[in-house]
Amino acid sequence: MKFDYIPIPSGSQPPMIKYDSDETFSEQLDNHRHAIHIRTLYAIKYAYDTKFNDNITIAFLNDKDTILGCPPDVWIDNLQMTMEYFIEIEDYERCQEVKELIDKLQK
């Protein structure tokens, strides 16, 4: 089953977040936190590298037809949250990747 519209590195496909209330939605976001931040980094990086300037898919919500997306005007904001996450888990290699991508997007 292929979930993505653009090819990105293996392991960074959008997660499927299933929920039935606001409470379970928040729980599921927390449960998929790592996958969401990995996806954010590599989907935005791929979009930048290929000059894809449209919404990227971060996750699927309850089915493959409903998405949690990220439009280009908030890519930097989302990357800054992703940077905070990688700092929190002490993944400094990915922090560097995020910083370099933010720098490219700000040019």
C-alpha cells in the first residue's frame, strides 16, 4: 500500500491516525509524534528539492482520503516545531538537517 504522492526516504511515509474524539485525536498525535516529525522534515525537504510548492501530506486521518496537510506558508513554522522535537530527543544529526532546510527556505 502506497500512502504518498511524492517519493521520499523509506520510513518517512505519512502515518495513519485513527481517532473518534478530540481526546483520542490528541492521544494519537502524541503516539505518532516521531513519525509526524520525521515526515515533516523529509516531505518538506523533498518538496523544496523538487520545487514542489503545494500542500504536503503529514498524516492520514481515519482513512486515506482525509489528510493532515501542511501548506508552504507554514513550512518554516512546522520545521521549527520539528527542530524542538529533535532537540528534546537529542537527535542532533536531524537537528542539523532541519536547520539547513530552514536556512534554505528563508533565502
